[in-house]
Amino acid sequence: MADPRGFLRIQRSGPTRRPINERIYDWQEVYNPFPVDDLHNQAARCMDCGIPFCHEGCPLGNLIPEWNDLVWRSKMPEASDRLHATNNFPEFTGRLCPAPCEGSCVLGINDDPVLIKQVEYEIAEWTGENGLAPQLVAPSTGCSIAVVGSGPAGLAVAQQLTRAGHSVVVFERAERIGGLMRFGVPEFKMEKSVIDRRLRQMETEGTVFQTSTTVELSESSGAVAEGATVVFLTTLERDFDAIVLAIGSTRPRDLSVPGRDLDGVHFAMEYLRGSNLVCEGLLDEPPISAHGRHVVIIGGGDTGADCLGTAHRQGAASVQQLEILPEPPNSRTDANPWPTWPLILRTSAAHEEGGERLYSVSTREFIDGGEQRVAGLSIEEIASGPNGFESVPGTEKTIPADLVLLALGFLGPERDGIVGAAGCELNERDHLKVDREYMTSRQGIFACGDAARGQSLIVWAIAEGRSCAAAVDRFLMGSTDLPSPLAPYTYAIS
Amino acid sequence: MSTNTSQSDLYDARFEHDACGVAFVADMHNGASHSIVDFGLTALENLAHRGAFGADPRTGDGAGILIQMPHEFFSATVPFSLPPVGSYVSGMCFLSTDERQRAEAMALITEILATEGCIVLGWREMPVMIGVAGASAQEVAPSFMQLFFRADPHGRFAGASGIVLERLAYVARKRIEHEVTDVYFASLSARTFVYKGMLSTAQLRAFFCDLSDERMKSAIALVHSRFSTNTFPAWPLAHPYRIIAHNGEINTVAGNRNWMRAREALLNSDLIPGEIERLFPIVTPGASDSATFDEVLELLHLGGRSLPHAMLMMIPEAWENHTEMDARRKAFYRFHGCVMEPWDGPAAVAFTDGTQIGAVLDRNGLRPARYWVTEDGLVVLASEVGVLPIDPERIVKKGRLQPGRMFLVDTAEGRIIDDSEIKSELAAEYPYQEWLDAHLLSLDELPAKYPLVPRHGSIVHQQRLFGYTNEDLRVIVAPMAKNSAEPVGSMGSDTPIAVLSDRPRLVFDYFSQLFAQVTNPPLDAIREELVTSLSATLGPERNTLAPEALSCRQITMHFPIIDNDDLAKLLYINEHGETPGFKSFAIDGLYEVAGGGKALEASLERICGEVVQAVEGGVNIVVLSDRHSTHELAPIPSLLITSAVHHHLVRSKLRCMTGLVIETGEAREVHHMALLVGYGAVAVNPYLAIDSLREMATNGDLGSLTPDQATHNYIKAAGKGILKTMSKMGISTIASYTGAQVFEAIGLDSALVDHYFTGTPSRLGGADLEVLAVEVAKRHHLAYLVREAELDHREIEIGGDYQWRREGEYHLFNPKTVFKLQHATRSGRYEIFKQYTRLVDDQSERLATLRGLLRFVTDAAGRGSIPLSEVEPVEEIVKRFATGAMSYGSISAEAHETLAIAMNRLGGKSNTGEGGEDPERFVPDANGDSRRSAVKQVASGRFGVTSDFLVNSDDIQIKMAQGAKPGEGGQLPGQKVYPWIAKTRHSTPGVGLISPPPHHDIYSIEDLAQLIHDLKNANKYARIHVKLVAEVGVGTVAAGVAKAHADVVLISGEDGGTGAAPLTSLKHAGAPWELGLAETQQTLIRNGLRDRIVVQVDGQLKTGRDVVIAALLGAEEFGFATAPLVVSGCVMMRVCHLDTCPVGIATQNPELRKRFSGQPEFVENFFNFIAEEVREYLALLGFRSVEEAVGHVECLDTDRAINHWKLGGLNLAPILAKVEPDIGTTALHCTRGQDHGLELALDNTLIELARPALDRSQPVEIDLEVRNVHRTVGTMLGAEVTRRFGAEGLADGTISIHLNGSGGQSFGAFLPKGIEITLIGDTNDYLGKGLSGGRIIVRPPVEARFAAEENIIAGNVIAYGATGGELFISGQVGERFCVRNSGATAVVEGIGDHGCEYMTGGRVVILGQTGRNFAAGMSGGIAFVYDPGIRLEKRLNKEMVALEALEDDDREFLVEIISRHRDLTGSALAARILEFGGEEIEKFAKVVPVDYRRVLEATRHALENGQDVNEAIMAASNG
């Protein structure tokens, strides 16, 4: 194990961020390099627990104590192997995961948890820098699989099944591979070259990617983007031995208050995609820009924070972020015991860069500034009462806004495609229904990731992708040796 | 012999134990008289307290007497004429009471004798007073017929007499035993005669009318009083046997029997008439260990060796590490080591052939034997002194038998033959050294050969093949290589046993190590290393009965684990004729994996056949290898093939012609190696473990170790580990451990076990060859993956046995259950608690535990469910709950006191654990809470066990074993002995503490009875409580415990927690409590003992369901340890042993203790919730209280249809068997108390006489006589003093007592300050046990004619665990003087072996010699030894102490203390020393522990410099 007394000697301390007024003028990632001695020290804080709750807290079952120890002992190749043993894409999770592992770290009971995510990030970067070598691929099984969707779940399925010796084709309706990681996550959180690096490995291993291709149930389905190819599910069923739907949960939650249809009120993802298209070099100017605008973001989650950071980089005049829930406490309450996910105030890099967060507020109306364009919001304070949230009388006020971004979460997979009555059945929560083997109501069609479990974290997506791959392999071959970290519909301890 | 099949319950007669008192009386001038017989019987009667009674208080466990053939009496009694003594044979025969059967048997006997050349002279119906025996003994009494015969004067043995006739009788008796049913000869000899039976000591004399006849004369009388762990009627089990009476136990008997059986093929003797095959089997199947010993000794003796010679072959002294032993004697032992393995275990064996009578003691001196010799040649040897009233003026010598020594009286020569004379003579009989030089080889000297070097890919491949996990390498193999020691872990095991695991497990995992508890002691292989040996010989044996040079043509293996180079030496031995006499043969242990169990079976059969052929063809080294597997051929599990071949060779009687060497990739843990050796391997080459660690070393994963160093360390660790495993069972030499199979199988198919592991208990059936083959196939599959890439980035599996991992083995405590339990009890929400119990109980249904397979039957016996309101309230139920024994020291004050407060609020019981308790806690807190632990634990270290501690208890718990590491001691390293811990343990801060593996006052069941008696005397209001750990046979031990008058017996599961234990022990020793509890309940009921003892259970109890199942299986009280700790914040870090507990529980670090978050309320919530859930189940089952439910096994069934690939053969019915009592009560729970017999104690008189002192602190003087039957003198009086005056006691000498005579055992135990006892005479074992401030003076009478300092005045284990006070002993004493003394000052004039062992404080002054191994494990206090001959240096164990020069303080101290000794005891020796003054004082050696010295220095330095003393000490101890 790592140093048994490390946690007594060393305080938690993470990497510094670049100066704000440097970083908001570019799109590069915000963290400074982390000195290797600090890394070893932080890894040494791991207590090598009898029950590593982090390893349960991580949906992937990352072998955190193992690689903390290896990093502490400077065994980076071994650490990389141990990390990749449970996680196909630690470079993604090392940047994007909110680290439920740290929330359940045993040291977190009465001290600051181990800096797990940073250690993961460093291992992943070491791996990237030292050549992300293609892995051994099993001899061809003669089976072929279509994976629909190229987010983290789809990519994980694809990589696992390719390595198991199957021919895998990934169909992606967007121009480039990566799903929300590519077009939702801002560049400053993850530079997209990181995805490209991984894709190169996958291609070398034999995974085939087909972008700008929409999969439709049949010809009668909805409109197709210009320049996009359409393939039909029935064709895939004919040509492939199995199909995996990893199409995400992309239907955004709307806010039906007066003025919703005014110009300048957009879903967050619409906004972020535009910004990312520019970063990708696919557009010159963002279709929606915050430049010089008073921006209000509705929704206090991570997507909201992504909008916040993007808006600052676009040169917003001001940014306010509204959250319906009260301001979280700085530490856990009794109702939120360890090792459940800590509902505490978090200040991301984006928050640090500016803007204002308003809590316990609800939007009554979008105010038309004329010309059908939003000019402000009427908001009021709310408090929890006997019947749930209730407005606090006399707290109404108006705030100026000429760009409003709705970051209120997602409701499920889009239903105008292959999902729904005619295709694969939905469950009572409006997500794809799968059995214990990740198979949808349609024989040979599997589903994983947000499309089935609902909007979630990237780690859950990868974990489900890995598990689904094992199920598909078993379906095709009768047995499998692929790891399977999760049963469908597994949720965190609560 | 199969005992596994068709068994309906868990009782197994093989696990009966007995112990006893033994004595002999002899006239060394061979003057036969009736008074010798009378003396023998009197001595026996005075040993009554060493025997026991069963449920029927009038039925004793057995008593008997062996005398010289009473020719005069028989001649006068029988109606036919007898030839001269020596030319006829007689013996008492137990025959059927059925007249016809008896007549048939007698006719058959006559016939057999005739064919053997003998004629019957007549039969005599032996007159007995049947009414004297107890009722249950009468019920099964045989008819008692005495047979007389002689050699047929016209036959081929005409005129035979003496030993020739003896051999005739022997052959005839063996034939009769084999051919006639229902017959038993107590003896059948021309020389001696035995009267014995299922009688108490007092009944023997009256029962056999002959014995009272004045014409009944003998010059020797050997008597024995038996204490059996149970009371099943058995007349033949009484001692003496034909030539021995035995006090002790043969731990290795299973192996010894197998070896004897294998040896039969080699036996040949010109002395024994006729075909020797008629004697076979030499060893009667199913006989007791003593009977087996007697049979083999008889064979060796009648086969041509003198009785002492035969005795030394079977019980050699510890010669291997003896620095002072004569070389010729060593050669004698080394040679005989090639002929026979030692019969190992605690033993005082008295033996006689009618002319010589003697006794030997085992190598470690674990039984007492004292002797007196009078001026007129009367010799009395007995387990105790004082068994005969002999005028002190007549006594010329008082001695004791020493470890490995022999005491022999030769009535023909009319003298006592000295041990060294016997041995020198025997050693000179043959040129043993020459024989050894010519023939015996050592592995080291064999020519080197060269093995292969593996590549990484092949290592990974092999690792997968043998199921290696990353954890195996990280947690087991690497630490062994790094530290040369087994890795240590903490907390309990909460993973499923192998048969309940969903994962493929190794065959090793289906076996659990047995361990010594109560009936024999485990041993301390570290501190008492000198009695151990890891050296064995490999190669063929020859005729056991013929001493010949070639018998030692063998190879000495110094270590049971060998590396690849050594294996190569054996594999290619004599390749070119360079090592004549040896021939090796290697065979691949592989089978066709696709063929499953059938193919496995076929391969085993083929291999066994090929090995037999090879051995018949002259092979004498067989190597079983699993190196060469292929896609199609998988390795046969190494344990399976080892035991299969071993037993096949035993059955074929070829076993002794070859040695078995195992080349295996499978073995990596100590447990694995121990099993392979335990099932017959003489050497194991764990090549894959070695290859793996060599690779790790090459990669720098083992620090700076080179591959060679790593290999060396690993092998050393494995060897030490095996030694430790052996020592748990009390076995000290690997030669006798080899094939001793001291394991039980749990979850293995009975037929499989009977066939391949013959003689191993397997009580529940389980996995068969088919299942084992599936497990192999799963591993094989991984090694030969079709799509390798599926396991990208994963060379081998991650593991998860020791630390929880999602991909690994199931753990009952996992993130979900820990969270739910903490959340429920902290928020006080029962609904969340139910979520927790659902998780745990569901888990157990998913096969984590045996209880998980049981189901409640709700309408059993027509008992319907009842409303919840009718069930007794929660407040009643929680009184049955206790928290586990966790010492203050292992856990923090915060954690310890939280539990105590909670349990006191609830009316349950918390437990001190073994670390004592701060007396402050005896007084309630201001808010009414009490931090006093109701249960006070008395463990082997006796830390803080004072009179005050005991008086302040409700229960006193004797910890015989601990679930996590049964058979082992413990250690608290110096840096954990913080000042506040040292205070409650009566030790020195910063100085490490050792708990010995055994209680040094419990080497057998009668010793336990004595300790129970002592503790009851120390607090008559407390329940005395004995903690056992489940293993096969625990039921019989529990019955013994009940007979030893314990009030409570606790059965702990194997899975219990610990602060630190070797991982091997955590995982592989002991059995689940379900088995142990059910066996206990069944055995207690069968014996009619259930009503007198409370049964408690513990071991990972977690839910109400667990409690109710335990109740139905027979428990009425329930212990919890891990769960309340989890409630208090424990998150199963399993780092207790590192003192880094991050939640402030298992730590003394003040910084970490601040993090403790537990509160008594949480613990209360937990127990209330458990009780509430218990109520729900009781209502469901229709019981109104827990008491009603106890023992109602009919409310459980096993019909749960769990479809699992391993469970086909598992049969839980024996656990649920409903048994009926053979005798006595039908109660299912405790309904009455024990009769402790305190009213008979001398102390009642003492207390009466001491009234003025007790009531008014007035000085009193008391004068009385004392006898050996007065045990524990002064203790009850002491308790009264403590009860009234607290730990401070009375002013020095307030109560002054003078006693004359022989004091019984435990004289002056726990004597507090204010009492002074002067004993004039002598006394027995355990003098001054736990001395708590009182003063004891022992001196010979003024009229004594012997020199006090040359004679033995008191026994073994004196001042064990003393915490204060003074002892002045004028004379020598036995072994283990002042073991674990922590504060007393003692003066004595000579001691035996192991003096001052584990001592942590106090002063010991020895005015004479010490035995060997002085100061082993001594970490504190100072010993002064008067050493004019400068012998001490050689006898000192220097591991922890150093010799120092005297300082002025020391000189003053010595003069002062020796003067007091002279004044108090009248010691002539003391006077002599003082007379010469300074010069003699300079001859004292001063022994000071190194750590203690460092702490003393630190203290002095701190005081001089005005620093904080405590801080300085802790800094010094952190080194």
C-alpha cells in the first residue's frame, strides 16, 4: 500500500489554475501542470482501505487504492494498466468526472478526501504522452456490431467489442465523433485533441467510425440534416449481428413560462454546440454569442457552469446563474451522510472567473424588450413549504438579460427516431427499456448509457458501455470474459 | 475408518479428550506389601480433584491401579493351582453380560490360546461391588472375568516364562482382540495386573473387593484418575493401560497412527513368535490416543527394546537445539529420528514392566510430576505433592520430573537410575554416530543440478492457471519476501467459506486448521523455539524393530520448503550413480480438463497406480509435479494429489519406503504449505510463488532485494509460518506434523474426503470431484483464453479476499451494509435498519454464511405465530447481549468506554478484553453512566488481572482462544504501549507486551477446572465464563468445560475480529459458529449437562435473524463486536495493526482519537433495533421469549432450494439434528447453576478466623494444617479483603497465616496486600498466581533432613501474572517461574526451564540455577541470578535481554532482600551468601530487557533534563 501514515502527514492540495485574466482570453484548459512530487504526496494520502468506498463510489469500479499506490511508487506503466483495466477513457473522466469517488473517500469522513481525480488525470496524461498504444485485438469472430451514438457509452462499447474480435461500426449523426464530449463540453474543460488521440487508437485497433450518419427507424422518420447520410434500423438489423443504441438523453427540459418563445432564450446545448463548432474549426462565428450581452443562465448544474465559462470567454457583459434550490452548505448535513454524494457548495473554475449565482429563485416570466427579443427576467424567491417549493410573497424583481440559456437537464432520448412505439420500447421514465442483459425490447438491439439510465455522469456512461459490451459478447458468443462492472439501472448509494 | 458418512449429528467420538492425575508408589527394594497397594489407592483418592464427574455425580470418568502380579493372593483365591509367578499369565477381561455371548467368547479365547500354544488354567469371576459404581456406569458395566493361562507344557513354547511368555500373551491378546467381539483385557501379562473401571477414585478400592485383601501385595502401584471431556460410558477408557498411565494428550496421533499402519509392511522380528501379520493392525482403530501409544510402546518393547529405550524413541527430548547435550546422545536421537517420528504433545507418561517403574515428561515439560523418596526406599511420584501423608523427617529427596527427562526406579537393582545414566547407556549401545556418518545425507551436500528460468509471459500464464490474484502477490507473496514473515491483518473475516463462494476456490480453502484449546496447549514457537524443529528426513524407512545402520540412509531436509535448485537436486539425484541408495521418480499431476470430475478421478487412480509401481520398483523419492499443463491438460489440485498418493501408499503399506516431494505452482500461502506437509509431503517446491517473486525483485518491486534474497526470505517466512501453524496445535517438530492431518474439511463431499483425505472430519459434505474440476477448469480457461484480448490491461485477477473489491470475493460488510448500518443507528431510524438487515440477510441467502441457507419453519410442532405484543419486550432481550472482548489498548478509550456506557444503560454486558481496566471506571460517573465493563477477561497475558479487577466483575471470561487467530498469542509493540495503556496493564510505557499462545496454567482440562475454581474463589459472585472457538470437537471440549464447572461457555466463530493476526489464521483456522454451536448444544444435551451451563455465541452476528437462528441452535446469550464498532464509526479499514485508524477506534494516537465519532446512543439504537427484530421473528415462530426458543432446531430447515453449482453435496441436516440425552436432563437451556464446592474450601475457616481484620482492620494470626486437597488457599479471603478495602488492601501483614503441610494448587492466588501466608512444607503448581500485593513464604519444616536448596518445594508456573506482592521460597521450584510477572518481587533457590518468560515487571532473585531458555520474551523487570558457575549465559534466551553489571543500588537491594529471605524462611543458602558478603553478591548476574533498559534510560534522562517523561518514553520506543 501507499504510505500508511501519509494522510497524517500531508494535506490535500491540488493543481493551481492559470490566472483568470489569462485563461478567459483563450480556450485552453485552465489547470497548470501538477509537479510530480506533489502528485506522489497526494497519492500517498490514500489509506488503502479495507473497504475502499471510492471504488464503490466510482461506477467503473476504478481500482483507486491500487493505482494510488503505484503512482506513489512512480510505477506509471503499471498504474496506467491498472487504470485502463476498468476505464477505457481515463483522459475523459480525469477531466470531466465530478469524482463521486472523492465524495465517498473514507478520508473524507473527517478530513479532505484524497485527490483521486487528479491522480487519475495524471496517469491518463502520462499514458497519452507516452503513446497510447493500440491494444491487442482478438482474432476475428466473424460477428459485426453497429453502435449508434459516439458519446462515452458508445465509444466504450465499441472499444470493448472491437478488442473482443468483433467488427464494430460506430454511427454518429454529428460531424465528428464524441457526442456531448465533443459538442457539449467546452474546450476549456477538455481540449478536443484528447478525444482525437483516443480515436486514433481505436481506429488502429479496428473500430470503424461513420459520422454524419443518422439512423432512422424507417423512411417516414423526421428530417435529416443537410449533408447527412441516413441508414435504416432495419438495414442495420440485416447487416449486423447486434446493434447497440448509445444515443444519449438529449431531450432538454423546457421552462414553460410566459415569454419562452422570445428571441434570445436558448437551450444551453444549442449554445454550447455553436461555441464548440467554432473551436473545432467547423464555423467561424458562433451562431449564438454572449459577446457584450447580459447573460442569464437558468440552472445551477454543470451545464450551467459550462455556459458560464463559455460566456465569459465570448466576452459577456455580465452573467448571472439562477438556481431554484437554496445555496448548498459548505459541508455535509446530517441528511446527507458520507458516503453519499456530498450536496455542498462547489466553485468550479468557471465560477471563479466571474458571474453571480442566485439561489432559491424561480423565473416567473421572460420580459420582452421589444422586437420579440428578451430583455430581462422576472424572478422571485422561493422557499420550501408544506406543499413543496412556494413563492415568497413580495420578492418579485426583474433582472436584465439579453441572452438566456436554459440548463435544466434532460428528459430522455429523442423519440422521433428509432425510439418509441414502433422501435424499442420505453420504460415508465421515458427512457429505453432494457433487460438484465442490456437488451431492448427488440431482439439483438441493446442500449446503454443515458438513453437507458437517464442523464448521468460520464463514468456511468463508460461503465454501462463496458457492461453492455460484455452482454453483447455473451449474446453473440455464448460466454464472455469481458469485464462487466454494472447491472443495468444501477444507481449510487443513497 | 470412516466417520464421515451416515452421520446424523455433529458429535464425533474421535474428538474426546481426557486428562488426569497420575501417581505411582514403589518400594525400590522390591519389597512387595499390601501397604504399597494401599498407598497407591490413597494417593489416587487424594487426586480426586484432578478427575471429574458427569451428569451423574456418582459416576466417575475412570480410575485404575496397576500392580505386580499378586501371586500370593491369586494362588490363595483360585480353585486351581498356579505355577510359579512368571510362568503364567493373568488378566482381567471385560466381557458381555449376556451369558451366552460370554460363554461363546470364553470358548473362543480358549481355542485361540490353544492354537498359540497356551492352555487355559481357569477363569475366575472377579468379585465386584457393583452398587459402588455410579448408576450410568452400572448400566453399561461388563462382566468381569479373570483369565489364567500358561504355555502348553507339551506345546512348542513349553516352559515359557518371563518376557518370552509375555510375548506369547501379547500375540494371543492381539488375536483375541481381532477375532473375538466384545472383549477387552485391562491387562494380560505374566508380570503385572490392572484393576480399572469407569469409577471415581474413591470407588475403585471398594468396587474391586480384591484390593482390600491384605494378601494383595505388590512392590509397585501405578494409579490414574481420569478427567474426560464427556461422560459417555466407557469402562475400557480408564487408565492404566497395559504398561502406561498417561497424563496429557498426543497431538499428532492421527499421523502417528497412519505412519504405524504404513510401517507394518516393514516390521519383522525374531523375538515375536510366529507370523507377525497376526498382530496387525498394531493400532486398534478408534482407540484413544493413550491406548494407541500403549500399543506401539508395547510393540517396540516386546520387539526387543528396553522400556526406557522404546519410550525415548516415542518421546525424545528436545535435542535438536540443545547446546549442552552430549554428542553421542544427539546421535542416538538423530538416528531414531530416521526410524520414528516423535509422538508429540503434553505428556507425563508413567510406565512399568513390573520390575522397572518410571516416568517421562514431554519435551516441553507441560505436565507436572513430583516425587518424594524416603530413607527406607519408598518412592512416590505424582502429579502433585502431598498425595500421601509421609512424615517429613523420613524424606530424603524431593524432586520433580524435568522436560524430556526420565525418572526410573529399578526394583531389581534396588535403586533410582539417573536420567543421564539411562541415556548414556542407551546411546552407547550401538555406534549410532558412525552409522549416521556413513549413511545419512543432508540436502545441502547433494550435488547441484540446474533448473529452468521462466519468462514473464509464462509466469502470467501460470499465475492465471493457478488462480493467482494481484492481491495474492501484493498482500501475501511480496510481504513474505520482504519481511521474512507472514503478513498480518486485522478485523474479522466476512467472506463466504469456500463451498458457499461463487468463485472458483483452491482445494486448500476447503480445509481449516485445527488448534489446541483447553485439552492441550498451543506452543510459542518464537519464545520457545528450542523445543521446535523444522528438520525432517526424506527417504525409505526400514524395519522399525531392528536397529541397523541402513535405517538412516535418508536425506535430512532442514526446511520443508525448497527452492528450484534444491528440487533439481532431488529430481536428478543419483543420475550418474553419485548418491547410491536413492532413486527418484517424477510424475505429472495433470488430467484432461474437458473430462471434468470423471477424468480427474481417472487420472488420480492412474497416478496412484504408477507411483505404487515405481515404489515397488525401488523408487524412494516421488516428485508430484503440476508444471506441465497444456491446453487439454489441467493441473490436479496439489493437495488432492498429495493426499491421494499419500493415502494410497499408506493403504498399500508402501508409504514408509518413499518420500513425497511436491512441485507445485498452486501453493503460495503458509496455509497451503502447511496442508501439503500435513497430508504427507516432506518437501514442497512452490515454484510459481518463487518465480513470481523473483520477477518482482528483478523489477524492483521488492525494494532493494535481489531475487535470491527474496527467495530466501520467502522460504524462511513459509517455514516459520508452518512452524506457527504446527504450534497452534501444540506440535513442535515437523517430523511429527508430517501427515498428522490436523485439519478439518468444511464443505467437501464426504466420500471424497474418506477416499482421498482418509480420517479427516468433514461433517457437512459438499463439493465433490466434479465441482473441484469445474473450479480448476475456470482457472484453466483463463490461462488458455481463446480471445486473450478480452482481458486487455488485466494480466491476473485483482483479488478481494483481504480487502473488499467489487470484482472480488463477497464480503458481508461492504460499502452498502456499512453505510446503512451507520446511517440507521446514527439517525435512530428503524426503517433504515431494516434496509440494512435486508441487505445482510439477503446477502447471506446469496450464500455468504451457513445460516443463510437455513429457513424458519413457522408452524413447527403446531406452534403458530403469535401477536408481537405477546413477546417479551426489547428491554428483556437486550440483557442477553454482550459486546466482544476488545482490549483497551487495541481500541481507544473513547471507543471502549462508549461501548461500556451503552451496555450498562441497556443492562447488557461489555467486556474489558485482555488489557485490564482502569479502576477509575469501577466508579459510576456523575451523570449516572458507568464505564465499568461487566465482563472481565482473563487471557494468557493476564494484563491487569488483580484481585481488585476480578472483584469488580459480573462475569469473568477465560479466553481460551480467539476466533481470528485461535491457538496464537498476541503482541502489543512498544510504540503502542502509551502511558495510559501501560497503567491499566501494570506494565512499563514504551515496552512491548506479549500474550503467550497458551495460558501457562492451562495445559489440560483439569488445569482449566483449577483456574475456574481459582477465579470463582477470587469472586464468588461472578459467573465464570470460558471462551472457545468453533472447530471440530469443540462440543466435547464444551462438555469438559461444563464438567470443569464453568458457568458460561462461549462459542466463537472462526470469523471473529482482531486487532492483529496473521492472515493465514484470519482466513484458515477454526469453523463457522453454526457448526460449533450446534455441536456444543448436541454434545451437552447428550451428556445431560445442558442444564448447568449457559451457552453464548459470537462471530459476525449482524441482524435479528442471526440472533434467532443462534438461539434455535442452542445459544441463550449473544456477543457482537464488529457491528457495534461499525456503529461507532468503524469502516473496516483493516489497519488496526498499524495504529492508523482514521476514525479513532483502533488507535491510541491522540490525533486520530480526536476523530472518533461514536456515541453510546448509537450503540443503544443498534441493540434495541436488533432486539426489536428478534421480537418480530419470535412472534412469527410463536415464542414469547428468547428463552423459550433456545434449542428449538425444529424451527429451522434447509429446504431452501438454492441452485448453486457447488452446493449439490452439502448437507446441513447434522446441524439441525435433534439429539436425546444419554443420561440426565432434557433441558435445552441452562436451568440451574454449577456446584462450585466453595463450601469445602479452607478459606471459609480462614475468613471466620480473620473476622477482626475484615471487620475492624485488626491484626490477626492464624495457625492451621493444610493438605494438597485444599486448593486455592487464601484467595476467597483475599477477595473479602479487596471487596472491603479496595485495591489498596490492608496494612502489610494485618492477616498473618501459618500453615503446615502440603499446599494444594494455586496456593495464595490473587492474594492482596495485607495478607501474609507462611507455608511450612511444600506446595504444588501455580503458587502465587496473580499475586496482587500479598506476601507468601514457603519453607521446609525445621526438622527436614534434606538441604532445602537442593530439593523441590513448589511446582510449576509460580507467580504467573503476578502484579504485586512478595514471594520467598526456600527451595527449588519447577518450570516457568514468574511467567508474565509484572510487579511482584520473588526470591527462590533454583528454578526450571523458561524462567521469567514474558515478564514485564517486578524483581526476581534466584539464589541457584536456572533451567534453559531463561528470560525468553522478557520485556520488563529485572532478574538477579546467583551464578557462581557462570552457567546462566548458556541458558539465557538473549532475544530480548542482556546481562549487565551490578550497580550500587542493585547490591543494596540484593543484600536487603536476601537478608529478609533468610529471616523469613530460615534459608541456609541465604545465610551462606550473606556470610561471605560482597564477594558472593558480585556473583549475581543481572538480567535486564533491552527495551526496558532503553525506557529506563529515557526516563532518567527526561527527569534530569526536566522533560516530559511520557513523551520521552514514547519517543524512545518509536526508536
